[in-house]
Amino acid sequence: MARLKTEQARSMWTRLVIRYVLALVVFTVIYAVMLVTLGSGISRALGNYIADSTSEWHYVSVYEFNDLMLSGQLNSSNLQVIELGPYSNYRDTLGAGASAGVSSALTNEASTDQGLSLEDNTSTLTQSEKQKILQEQGLPDDKTPIVAYRDLSTYNDLKLLKPLVAIALYMIGLLVITVLFMRKPVRAVDEISNAVSSPGLTKGEPVELPKNLKPTQSEIEFLQMRIVQNEMAARVTEERKNELVTYLAHDIRTPLTSVRGYLELISETEGMDAERQREFASRALLKADRLESLVEELFEITRYNMQNIPIERENLDVGLLCQQIAEEFYPQAQSRNLAIEVDASVGLTAFWDSSRMGRVLENVLKNAMVHASANSAVTIRAMQDGQNGDAIILSVSNQGKEISPEHLEHVFDRFYRGDTARGQATGGAGLGLAIAKEIVEAHGGEIRAESEGGLTTFTIRLPR
């Protein structure tokens, strides 16, 4: 049997086994007492019923009875014989076999409502009782000796089954006890299943289970709380996404109008000098770049799926990866007078998905550059961690505006933007850090953010 995983399950199993064993012991004792005290009486009553149902009394004269015995038509070992007349006239005719058979058939049996029963014999009936039987049967009350007999062959065959019947009744009792005890865990499963499948579970309605399932009720209530929290978080995420789409749709209109306006000026103004044309074209290009960024954010929203990020690992040089990402952002850093510094241990390797981890660094570095103060440095560090160097820590730090504790709690949430000002050039879709967190966790790592005294650091810890 598989090992039980919870303390409650182990406790329930122990109690069930103890109660089951006690029930078997009590039943066995009661059954044994009943066999000793009531078994004999029940057996006699049942024996008389079977004998009366399977055999019939015959009343003949002693001479006819002697002829039947001598002819072999009767088996003396299965006969019950009662003399209703002078027994001395035919005692010797029965022989020793009949006497033994009669004795064995008469032992410990109870009377029935009929005139004669299994325990009756010649010595147990008084003369008046014999005369009464003769009168009831309509037999002549003369000097001819009368014999009552019946064949107990079927009764004797069934009597051999008494031990088997006793064993069968005992086994049926065990089966009933087992079924009753099996119903208890089945009822518990039914109660738990009903509680878990109840529509009210996701609505925060109270969960009620029997007293013996209170620990399970506590676990279900905890699960219920998590479900409600997840649903609330999902609704908040959906609201953020819808709000963001509305903002982006509005923001797209502004640079599009500007691009159209500048191009119309260049196209429709006659005699515009080349310098002026270049100025308007440059402004239109800037607005077009902004428009491209907004459209890309919309595409990011539509294809975003946090549950489907495939990971394809390979050996890579961590320092080289950091350096490549830093070089990609060099033009953006130059435009804001920022420096990107890389501090990575030499020869530091890892078994990661290079493209996915590259995206993690891109998203984190982009966020750091957006919030870094002008003329400051953004630092990327990579170093070993752990006693055996079985983990690597990546960190991206920038000096700039401090992130409040309230915002730090949500920086990795989907569609969350610390600055929700519409039309702001730095405002993203709120997916970069959420995607970075999902990729890191898919690698078995963790990511966290800290911000104090204007220094903001994103730290990533990954197994090698």
C-alpha cells in the first residue's frame, strides 16, 4: 500500500483499523456466546422443522413393520421408530442396528407442534399419550401392536452441514462489518468531493464538513481563499490589460496625427527650404518610432502567454551573454548619457536557454535604463553563488528614482506599470518584468527587486 502523505490521512487510517479490529473481536465473542447459549435450542427447533418438512410418519402394525424390515425396504440407520403398543412383541425384530439408529436420531432434538417429534421414543411417551395418538390417527385400539416410523435420510444428510452453516453465518457477519466500515471512508470522500465541486467554493461561501473531517475543511478553506485571491488577481490583470489597450489606442492616435501633419507640411508647402524639410522629416521619424513602439506593445499583449514559454538549454558563457546584451543597448545609453558596466567572473558558464535568458537581461536592463538618472551608470554583475558554485547570481543596478514599497510588490505583475501616465514615452505594456520572472522560474530560479536610497537592484538567482 502506498504511504499516506498527510497526518490527517494517517490518523484516520489508524482509527479505522483499531475500530475495525475491535468490532471483529466483539462480534466473534458475541457469536461464540450465542452458539453456546442459543445454538442448541435453535438447532433443535430447526432440526424438527427440517425433519417434519422432509419426512412423513407412517403407522403400521408390528407385523407389517417386521415384513418391511426383513424385506430390506427400510434402512434401520435412518429410521425413527416409536412403539404405540406392546414393545416386547417386536423389539427383537428391529435388531441392534435399528436401536442404534433410533438412539442417534433422537439425541438432543426439540419437540414440534405435531403429535410426534425427533426427541420422542417409546420410553418418553405415556400410555395415555400413545392411546391419544392412535385415536387421532384413526387406528384401531385393539391388541395388535402399532408402530410409528419415518425415514430421516434427508434430515441426517442436512445435519452434516451444521458446522458449515455456522462458519457461513460467521463469514456473513464479517462481511457485513467490513462493508459498514468501508462506507465510512467512502462517505468522507463523498463529502469532500461534494464540497470541492460545489459552485459556492469559488464564491467564498462557507464550507461545512463533518466533525471528523475538520482538518480537511481547513485545507479546503485555505484552497478556497487561494482560488478567490487568484480570481481577484485575474480580474485585476484583465482590467489592467483593458485599460492599457485603451491607453495605447489613444496614444497611437497622437504620433500618427503628428506624422501625418509633418508629412502634409512637407508635401503641401511650396518653396520650403531643405533645412526646414529635414527638421519636419526628423520629427516625423521620431513620432514614427514612437508609433512603432506602441504597435509592438500591442502585439506583445496579443501573443503573451505566461503558461507557454518553452525552454531549450545549452552551455553558454554568462559573461559573454551579459556583454552582448550591454552592447545592444549602447545606442540607447548614449542618447541618455548613460554608461553600461559589466562585471562578470571570467570563465563563468551555465546550462541555460541563451535566447530566453538574453530576453530576461534585455527586459531588466531596459527597465533600469528607463528609470536611471542621466549621466549615471547601469551595472550588470554575474557571479557564482553557493558553497559548491552550483548557482549563479545576476544583478542589474541603476541609480535613479526610488521605487516605493507599494510598487515593488507589483513590479512583476502582468500589465503593471509604475507610471501609468498616458502617452509617456517610457510607459511600456507592463509585460517585460512579468515575462522575465516567468522565464527565470522556468529555469528553476528566482528574481526579486530592491530599491533604497535611489539605488534599485534586480537580482536573479539561477541554478547552473
